[in-house]
Amino acid sequence: MSNKELQTIDFSVLFEVEKANPNGDPLNGNIPRQDLEGRGEVSDVAIRRKIRNVLQERGHNIFVQSEDLADDGFTSLTERFQETLGHKKAVKSNEEATEAFKKLTEKYIDIRLFGQVVTFNKSNAALRGPVTVTIAESIGPITITRNQIVKSVNGEHKKDGEKASDRMGEKHRVEYGLYRVNGRINVLWGEKSNLTTADVEELKQALISLFENDASAARPAGSMNVYKVYWWEHETKHPQNSAKKSYDTLKVELKDGITVAKSINDFNIEVHLPDTFKPKLTEFNGF
């Protein structure tokens, strides 16, 4: 599809977390992330990772693949980069760098969406991506619970027959939280990354089904769910208003008298579109 059809798009995703760890902090015992006011957080890096995983599952070539899900036989970005170029020679000139990025954007949807930094001849070159996402934050504070766990077998043999210390552990989870992540598709940068309208549609579908097939011991199936995706389409490739003005038309707040939410029913979710507001808003239910 032609890039001339592209339009600036703002989006917000509301997703629920129930009895799961949406994004553990490795520097804090893998406890679910929180800000200083007790609101839950999911990093923007984790959100992009989940988008990539969904797109990969939908059959797209992904450059920054999760090691556990790598499906092309390569174990590093360097190997994947060299295979795309068809040689292992260093990229030395600006012309060669331009040609390298052209091949990368032709093959990999995640580079067309998020851009990429690549090392050329021991120096870095960056292709700025058109899609940006924020850190996801919970609406109001969350409650985190801690559970002691015991493995049924020692990790290592103990000659004295005692239980090894690694049999004891902890799991942390968010009891309930409604999180919001915002994003924008900047067409001006999309033209540089060869973004297409088909890519935009795939991104939208990935957001709608963001947590399907993402289950793990920390995130059991059904414990993370996209509630709704809000999709503001501007009429032109140049934005008709700031991203913040789009986001501000969606108000999500705890109901009066509720301090810690236990379900989606504890929130007021309202959309207010001023008469002067031009982008078209479409709402999509989660998968």
C-alpha cells in the first residue's frame, strides 16, 4: 500500500491484570513494578516485546526476536543483520548504510514500526521508528501479594539428605489492576522507515490481542486481558492536534469511595470529544 495513505494515529490501550505479575523488576526480586505512589507499571520495553511476539506469531519477520522464540536459526542481531545484507563485510559509507536500512525495512516489520540502532564499522547508525509507546501505568494504586513456594526436588544433590536452600522461594502478583498505555504513529518518520497501512493494521490487531499466547507461571492464561483499544485517526499525515489532546478525551478514574480497585466495575471510563476535535475515534474490544 502507498505511504500516501498513511495518517497520524494516536492510541490508548486499557488492559486488566488479575493475580499475575505483568512485569517484574529484576533489581527488586522480580516484584511487580510500582512507582513511588503505589501505581503499577509495565515498561515500554515490555510492551514493545509483547507487540513483537504477537506479530511474529502472525507470521511476520521480526528482527529483535526473543531468544526463546527465535525461529530463523540465528542467536544474535549481528547474524540476522549479516544474513539480511547477504555478506559479512563492514558497512563503511553513508550510501552503504542507506542500502542496509532499505533491506532491513523491506524484511522486518518491527523495524518499520519501531526503528533500530545498528552498528556500522564500529559506529552506530539509527533509524528512528514512527511508533512510540509510553510506560503502562495502573489507574490508582495496586495491591501486591507475596506467596512462599517450595520446589518438590532439590536443584542439586545434597549428600546429607537435607533440602537444598534453592527449594524455597517467593512469587509476587498484582491482585487486580487496570493499566493504560498510550502511543502514537508518526507518519513523517513512517515515510523514512517504509511503514505501510498494512503494517498499521497489523499493529492495531496486535494491540487488540496483546496478551494471547503470552501465558507463563507468572502470568497464567486469562490473568492479563485487553479491555479496549482506543484509536484516534487524524485526517492527514500531519497531526491535527497534540497526542495529549487525543489522550485527554479519554478519562479513566476510580469511582468515588474506592481507593483500590478489584474489578473493571470500580472505574468510570468516559470519552468526551469537543466540537472542535477533528480526529476520528474508534473503540475496539479486546480479543
